Amino acid sequence: MVSLEDEIKQNGLKVTPQRSKILRYIRENSGKHFSAEDVHKHVVIDNPNIPPATVYNILKMFVDRGLINSFEINGKAIYEGRVEPHVNFSCENCKNIYDFDLEGDLSYLEKNVDGKVISTSVTVRGICRNCLNELEASEKTLAR
Amino acid sequence: MVSLEDEIKQNGLKVTPQRSKILRYIRENSGKHFSAEDVHKHVVIDNPNIPPATVYNILKMFVDRGLINSFEINGKAIYEGRVEPHVNFSCENCKNIYDFDLEGDLSYLEKNVDGKVISTSVTVRGICRNCLNELEASEKTLAR
DNA sequence: GTCCATGCAAACGATTTGCATGCGT
DNA sequence: ACGCATGCAAATCGTTTGCATGGAC
């Protein structure tokens, strides 16, 4: 069994409490999505002096090493523990991000790509089910 | 036949020279990718006083109306005329973006999505063919 | 002991906002 | 003529950089 600390070391990085804590947080919430600020807010609890810059650096390193995944939406980088391709659905209304699975064996994503692939993200902008329901409800109210 | 100006009008927007020029530029270079700054540089030729802010506003409106597509990479918004889903391959080395086609009927992308889809982008980070070749060549040179 | 990581402050760059003027309808 | 669009300046926000101190190996 490979610990998070081993993973960090195996990628040529030194193990520090900050790095362990950040990787653990993202990995243990694999279906969730975090901005750098979200991660900073979490690490600050145990580590009151850690500046945002350090969190930004650590996150970027983890992405470069493939330890976590990231994509950008609404002008911000979003980090997640799920590294295999899936759909990140971004709701224009509530700004939440939801994961959905892709169909099939995923090879269709990279079949025509000429070059070396590091990571693949599918981002869908739209209106989520919750917001659709609420918008529908408020339209009915207005129509009364 | 629907002109670009008609398309703008049909989406509830007023037609102005700035808007026509921007939409035409992006649509006539459908396989290319533009940052807001790229677009601004082009419009400024005919329109020396147009501020970046106006270009940003126009681009964002076009995306919201589905007239063009956009995605974000390396901290910047990128605009393109191709609105149907395809692969945007971003080379970490040369920073160029290349289009590749997706396989099949594309329904696999949104099959599991619960909500209303506005747009779908597939972004692949990697190293492009050109850079792979150059990197390989320079490794051989070093090994001599 | 050496080198890399952290902590901190300041800078940066892409984008947004507010407001007066101008133009499309 | 009305209302939205443009032009302009300033502000905002996420992120990056430079440098001194501290901790991992």
C-alpha cells in the first residue's frame, strides 16, 4: 500500500506537513471541487501562517506531477482528486460544479490527438437540475 | 442565407461595426483560437479607440448567446468559432492550441449529464507533435 | 550541511465596473 | 427620442514572483 507521503516522495518532492495536508484533503474529497482559496482556508486551520502563495505553488506542483487534476472555469483554477476523465458540469446559475460520468471506454476522447497527453478534462456549462426546478417554480409563481 | 448581422440581431443584440467585425473575425478563422487581447489587436486596426473592456464585453455576450465558443487555459479565456464539441489540445511547451476531432456521434459526452447543457468543451493538456520532435532532436544533440 | 520549501510582501495581468457620451433602432 | 453600446479610467481579483528564514533529507 502506497501512502500519500510515499506518492509525494515518488514524484521527486519533499514531504512537508503542508503538502501532506493538502493532498490528503483533496484526495479524501475526491468528488468535490476546490478553488485555491478553498484549500487555503482548510490548511490555515492547522497552519495559521501559511500564505496563499504557498498553497498556489503546492497545488500547481501536484497538478504537474499528475497527483491531482485541475481545470479553469469562471476565471479560477479548480482542483479535484478525480484524475480519470469525467464531466465537470458548471452551473451558470448557482456556480456549483457537479461530476458526471462519461460513457464507454473513454478512448474516443484522445483517439485523434497527435502528441503526448498529460491530462484531459471535459467541461460542460449549463443549468443544473436544482436550478432548473427552482426557476420553473418561480415562473409558475409569477404567472399566477 | 443568414448574415452575421442577422445572427446578432436574432439574438436580441444591436448590430454595431465593432460587433460585426469581431464576430466576422472569429467565424472566418474557425479553426483558430483567440485571446481577448488577440481580438482587441485586430479590431483596433479599424477602430483605434476601442478599449479592451468593450472587446471583453462583446466576446462574453457572444458566448452567452452561443454565437461563439470559449474555454479557459493558463489563466486566460480563449475564444473560437467552432461551436460543436471537439478537442482543444494545449501544448505546455509552445503554448499553442490545436483542434482535434472527437470520434463518433458525441452523445457520449452529455449522456449522463443531469441539467440543461449550454456548451461543452474538451481540453487536453500535453506536448504537441512539433515540440515532441524538437525535444527528441535536442536530446540526441546533447548525447553526442 | 545543503538544498529545497515556507512565509511574507509586493507586483502582475486578465478581466470587470462605473459613468459620461454616442449611436442603432 | 430612447435605450442600449461604446470609450475611457480606475478598481478588482486570482495568481505569481523575489527574497529571507526555516525545515527535510
